[in-house]
Amino acid sequence: MLETVQIHLAKIYANTNAAVCATRDAARAATEGDADALAKLLAARILASENAIALAQIGMRIGGGKAYNKMGPMERYLRDALASQVMAPSVDVLNIWLGKAITGQQIP
């Protein structure tokens, strides 16, 4: 396997794992009623949405023209990842809320 592909796959694995760990930690914090549960939930959603976009773009690069021509699921993954940033509440709104949560401000 080409070293470039290995590097891309390593990045996909590491960033996917980070999003999964953040999501699990946020779920645990919410279940246990931790004081920072809301901040962790918001951060996990932001991380997962932003990582999905970046990693789907890398996947498209790995897949090349076949990925763009719908020969597999990568085109759909990228489209769905791009939609994640605008699904209500959008990533922009989530970032504002996270900023408020970590500074002790009221979230609407």
C-alpha cells in the first residue's frame, strides 16, 4: 500500500477515534450528571461534525475519480458530512453555545 494512503488512513482512524471517545465521554457525563456535561455534549457534536467533513474529503482523495463517480459510498459520506454542519443547530450555533457554556453564560 502506498505510504500516502497509509498516512491518510491513519488520520482517518485517529480523528474518528477522537470523535468516538469524545461522544462516549459526553454521554457518560450526561448520564452521571457532571457539571460540564453540556459543554462535553456540544464539543462532541462539533468535533464529530467537523471531523466527518475533513475525513470524508480525505476519503474522496483516497478513492479518486471512482469515489466522485459514485462507484462506492464515499460521495454519499461526503454529502452527508457536509449536511451535518448545517443541521439544526448548526455547527456555528453550537460553537457559540459551547463558548457560553465554558464561560458560565446562559444558553438560550
